[in-house]
Amino acid sequence: MGQESNRQGGTSQATMSRRDFSWFRMDGRHNLMVINSVLLFEGELDFAVLRATIAERLPNYPRFTQVVGRGRWGRPIWHADAHFDIDQHLLLDESLADLSPEAFQTFLANEAPRALPVDRPLWHMRVIRRAGGGFAIVFRLHHCITDGLGLVHVLKHLTDDTMDAGQAPALEWHPKHAKVAMASRLLCSRLQRLLFWSRISAQLARLTLLIPDRRSSLKNPLGGEKALVQLPPMNLNLVRSIAKRMNATINDVWVAAVAGALRAYLLEQGEPAAHRALRAAVTFNLRNKGDAFLLGNHFGLVAVKLPSNEEDVVTRLEQTRLRMNAIKASHQPHATMFFLTLTGFLPRWMQAFLLKVFTAKGSVVLTNVEGPPEPRYLAGARLQDALCWVPQAGTMGVGFALMSYAGQIQISMFADRQQVREPQRLMDLVGEAFAQMDVQTRSSTVAATSAAANGEAAELSTHGLGLKLESGPKVDA
């Protein structure tokens, strides 16, 4: 695996995985593979303490002090930035203090298309004082460093579970003290390996043969103007209740909500695509959570046929549940992860061509990030909210993200304005879709319970009286 691993960090060079190299080369003219996130804190800002804490903890992950280069035979490598300076990556920007929410959204939209300098480690933090107190950290990170699960591990290592912790991190989330989880031996025979790779090949062939998604404004050519919008925090228990009523998962509810919002938005825009099923690329984690400290990318993308053509809310959720269950039982996530690894060996032009072919199959990207379940603290300030915006590749320009944290969820959307002219309206419709599912699943559950109760009562009544109900025409009394 090279001269150095994430846990050891003792030498200055490491082999870069071909999958991460693929993400590194995936930046396009109008799409950057940069994860944009915002951490909102309440409490006074002591920048000196904040800087000292981040400078102490973040370099425990070597990727944050390394740049991408070429090794022997042109192999991609990580190597130490000889001129690494924390002040090039961590900035207190007083010019942005006390921005209004609208001005802050404009700032984020202007920042999103800016590429990170490739001659230094691919991350940046900008600290901004918030209007009304507290502060925000705008954290931009290139996707080649890690995926969502790895990013959450970094967040846990940077923060503490109490307000009065010092600069030194706790050992619980320390990457240098973590151990690789034992891998299950699923492929223990040649026959099993042959079967596994046969299924991978079949899934890749199936994805290749999928026709591109139906024409809509979501397939317009990309432009340079972006929008980063979000909903107010939502109670996580609300979504859990909806899922429980329908024997579904939180991710099922999330995907169904986006499907409903896309349908409503396209209907308002007068587009025929509102009556057809759109396709989404949904992220699917393939990493053991205990290995998140290793960073890198270890997930696949699955092509999900959204029930955006379905008018009934409950039916839409049920169809989503069935389709997501079918994908979980397939090898499609492994197939797409293998595809991303394979493209890392190909010339850059060929990788770009294949990505355009595959991303044309869908219209939007969806991701679900499970954040810390308990409140976290950094430099004596409580983390109030955490948001992230998922990047898109190829021809895609719309991405939805759900991130949970401390009993609530934050839903955000990164959209190209050539594809979504009214991004806040589409975002609001996602919120309305959750509210509709809450109401409709309650009604559906009550109706099902009532029907079951009436059926049991009728059965008891007829058995008790020794009557046999005959089928036939109903006669009014």
C-alpha cells in the first residue's frame, strides 16, 4: 500500500488509490469535486484557541498535509507538502462578519465554483462571525481526500463531547490509535470469487445499456452559476416515525421526498417530465464504519428509478422502499465502485468520456450522511448545525444531501441554475413532501389499523353466532 498509511503518518509518501485518483481528476469546467460544508457554532469565537486546536488535530490525518503527485512509473502518490502552512488553509475573514442569511447564501454560491489550489493540500476553512452571535466555518474539501463517512470521522476528531476540553484530542476518535476492522471472509473460494465478479460484470453491462434519463430542464447544459440552499433543521424523530409506519428506512423516506418534490416542481414548470419516472444516482456506503479513519472513498453509486410519476404519496414511498431493497440485494454498488477504480487507470480524456456516458443515465444525485448523534464542541463553542452540499460529476448539475446531527437533520441542495431556475422553490417542495408523507402515512396507518380491527370484530361476531356469510348482492334495508 506504499510507504505510509493513514494510521502511521511516519513517512512523507504514500500510494494514492486509483479510485481516489479518479476523483482527483473528475473536476470539470462547471463541476468541481469539492465537498462544501458549513459548521454553525453558538458561543463566543476565540480564534487563537480555534486555530491551535485545528493545527494540533487535523494533521493527525496525513492527507491534510499532503499534495497529489506522480511516483515511479507515473503512479499517483500522496507526498508531504514541504511548505505546509496552516494559515494558508485556515482564515478568519472579518470582511464577511455579520452577513445576513441571504448574503451568506450568495457568498456560498460564489465560493462553490472556485477550485482549490492543487499545489497545496486540497482543503480550506474560512471562519466567519455570525450575525447575532456565534460563528461559522465554511469547510471545503476535495472529494479525493475522503467520502462522507470519512468526513464525519474528521469532524468527530476535531471536536469534543464537552465544552471544556483542551487542544489535545481524545483517543476515542484519534486516527493514529484506531485499528482496522476485521474484514469478513465472504470470498473464501474460487467459485465464490468467480460468481462475485460475474455479477459485477453483469451489473456494469446493465448500467452501460441503460438509456439516458428522460429529457427535462434537469438535463440542460451546465452553466457557471450555482445555488447552495437548505431547509431549516428538521426533527430526526419525525422522519423515523414516517419510516416506522411504512416499515421503511430513513433513506427510503428521504428518496421518496425528493421524488415527490421533483414531480411537484416539474409540474409547476409545466414540463412533461413530471409524468415520467426520473432516475437518480444515490450514494451507497460500502465501508465498515470502524475504518472511516482511513479516509479515501469507499462507496458506490446506484441508479434508482424514482417514482416521480406517482401521484399518491403513500404509494410513492412504498415503491421507493421496494426499489431500494432490490438494489441492496444486488451487486450494483460494488460494480460502480469498481468502475470508479477502473477509470483511475485510464487516460484522463477517456475517464471524462465514460463519466459523461454514465452520468447521462440520471438527472440528480442523492446522498445521506449520518453525523454525530450527540452535540459536539470546538474551542469552547457548541456545534449547532452541520450542513454539506454534494458535488456532481459529468453532465449532472443537481445534488441533494441529508445530514443528521444531534437529533435533527439538515437537508441541502447544490444546483446549477441552468438546470434549476428556482432552487429555493424546489428546496421548499422537499420540505412539503416530508410534511405530506407525515400526514398521509398517519392516515394510512389509522385506516389499516381500523380495517384490521373491523375484520377481527366481524370474524369474532360470525364465529360467535355460528353464521356463515355468503357472497352476493348487497340489499339496502
